[in-house]
Amino acid sequence: MTGEQQEQYLAKRGRVVAIVIAATMLIWMAAQWLGQAMGLPGRYALLFDFAAIAALIWAVVNIYQIWRLRREMQG
């Protein structure tokens, strides 16, 4: 891969991570609101919380990988 292709790959990966973070927060907030409005038990809220945490951990791991690859490209 050339330097330009690597930059495009990392930029695309960064956009995917950003979309995952934004979508996770929107879905999590909607799930919390719907759960309360529908009177669902608290265990469902906990399920949504764990799903959001899993998505955010995935995002953090990917951000670290992007950061590490950019540092390798620079030096």
C-alpha cells in the first residue's frame, strides 16, 4: 500500500469509528427512553447499557489501532 492509500484507509476507518460512536449514543438514548416509556424492567436497561459499553470498547480499540498505525507511518 502506498502512503496515500494508507491515509485513505485510516481516514475511512476513522469515519466508521465516528459513526459507530454517534449511532451507539443515539440508539442507547432512544432505548433508555423507550424502555422507560414502555415500563420495561430495569434488566433491559442494563442489557442496553452493556451493548453500548461493548460498542464503545470496540471504538476505543480501533482508535488506538489507528493512532498506532499513524505513528508507524510517520516514523
